[in-house]
Amino acid sequence: MEKLMRKLVGVCLLSVASLTVVHSQSLAPKKVNRVVQQKQSGGLLSEEFSFLIRDFKIDHQGETNTLNISITYRYVVNIANSDYPDFRWLAKDVETLLGNYPNKTDYWEIVNKQITALLMKKYPALASVTCEMTVDPSPNVPYTRTSRVTRNRRK
């Protein structure tokens, strides 16, 4: 019984001590809150968007390949609401490029560079674009391969 009473008193003392610490921490942060608000309202804004084209089939390098293509892009600073492109336009452009790709022997890295070049040229609202293309294993190449290309607009 005495051990139980000691534990109870210990728990009560810890609780009271914790309340004091919490109370003392919450007394002074008005200046800190003001600093945080200034950083939020005066900080630089960076906006990104991404989408995935899953299981895209393409005849390339002598066989049918399956691609998973992740596109991530960052918008230019102070983009106007009317300048945001619909990501479906970008996805359709990537699919059209791949469906009509002229050189069926290009390495995947070269194909990927062509995708990022197209998107940067066609969409001036993009400050940068990253395309990560993953090629599933195939009968001729039993390895998963990934190419990642990032392009940044010159300032």
C-alpha cells in the first residue's frame, strides 16, 4: 500500500511539474508567432505539380516496352491564375511524342531528354520540369531501367 501511495504522489508531482513547464512555455511566444507570420507572408513561393502515366506501351528498340512516366514541374514565380496549364495537355503531348517517336533505336535517356525539351518549349509557365521514366523488364532486356532528366528555364 505504501509503494502504491509513493507512486501516486510521484505521478502527481510529475503532472504538476509538467503543467508548470507547459504553462511557462505558452506565456511568451507572441514575438515568435509574429516572426513566423512574417516569414510566411514574405517568403518565396515555389509551386510544383506532378502526374504519372502508368503502363504506357511503346514499340521501341525492337520490342514492345512498358513505361511508367512521372512528370514533375515547377511553375514560374508569380504565375497568373490564367497561365496554369491543364496537366492533361502535358500528358497528351508526352503520349503523342512517344507514339510518333522517330528514332526507334534511341536510348531511353535520349527519349527522356526529348520529352523534357518538348514540355519546356511548349509551356512557358514551367520554370523546370523533371521526367522520370521507368522501363519494365522485357524478353530482350530483363532489367528494370530508369532515366531521370531535369530541365530548368534560363532566367
